[in-house]
Amino acid sequence: MIIKKLTIGAFASNNYLVICEDTKDAVLIDAGGDYKSTIQQIKDSKAGLKYIFYTHAHLDHISGDRELKKNLQLKTFLHKDDQFLVEMFKEQLKMFAMPELDEPIIDENINHGQKLDVGNLKFEVIHTPGHSPGSVCYLVEDALFSGDTLFADSVGRTDLPGGSYEQLEDSILNRLFTLDENIKVYPGHGSSTSIGYEKQNNPFFGLNSRI
Ligand SMILES: [Zn+2]
Ligand SMILES: [Zn+2]
């Protein structure tokens, strides 16, 4: 498995190109920002990009959808509980004073526990509501793509439409901190971390914050 981190757009969101080394099939985890400059980078990687797995539907994670689809044949996946945010896409752009863009098109709604294959890589969908109702994390081998649910030394905000601090706490404690401590965490913003480190040190829900 090859993981390439692409940090792009006005919100510096991390999108990850994940490539199966055996088959060269690839998935993009989130597509925020302007993709005009990064499409070449994706083509240069010689990977066969087939899918976009969205962690949630805030504009800084989905705004590159249409631009990418103009250039590549892609199938997109999102949890159904964030579909309302896709419908609110134009409002989201207005809220952040961003230029007009066409609304993303979601091909398939996914559920908790669903398995998604990319070449020989097996991704598992972990539904982690809280930052948004349909936020999910994707687990593949020893890597977790955590979107805006869990960050290095932080967690996602819960003051946006459909957000809930109680749900976020429940998701992180019962669905993420129960995973193997060696799993590396690749968040939607900022640097990478691990389940073990955050379980101990996360200032919101880590063990050290509870003493
Ligand atoms: Zn978000
Ligand atoms: Zn974000």
C-alpha cells in the first residue's frame, strides 16, 4: 500500500491517494480544494484512480468532485447521513464566501461495517458521527483515514449543522480508541498520529485528560 498525502485548497485539507501496490488501483480519500494543479500529479503517479471515498460532506472535502470527474472516470462514496450536506453545497460555498461550483454527485451511499475493495486492499467503513451525522473513518491494514473526526492532539468541531459533541465522544471512545494502538491515523487536516498516542494524549478524550 502506498499513501500519498495531498494538502490543497483554501482550508488546507488533506486528501490521500491510496494505491494498491499489486494492481495499481487507487482511491482518493476526500477531494477538497482546486484540483486543476493536482490532476497532473495524480496522472503522474501512474495509479489507476477509480474511486473517491468521502469522509464527510463539508465543502473542504468534496469541492474537487466535479473537476476530478471531468478528467477521470470515478465512482464516489459517502455515508447517507451526510447526503443533506451535499444538497446544502451551494449554501456551504456562500457561508465561506467561496466562488460558485457545481454540486458534487454521489454514486453510492455507504454504511457502518461495509467493506470496499480497491485492488487487493480492503477498506472498512467505520461510522463516526459527531463532527457531522454521516462522518466516517476508513480502516485499511494499519491505516485509519479519520476525516475531521480525530486529529493529532485535537478533534473535529461540533458546531456545524448536525454536529454533536456527545456523539463525537461516543464515536472516538467506542469506535476508534478500541482499535489497535499501532494503527496510524491520517486526518483531514494537520499531521498524522496514531491510535495509541491519541488514546493516551488527546486533550479532549485521551486518558491523560481524564485524570
Ligand atoms: Zn468537516
Ligand atoms: Zn475539514
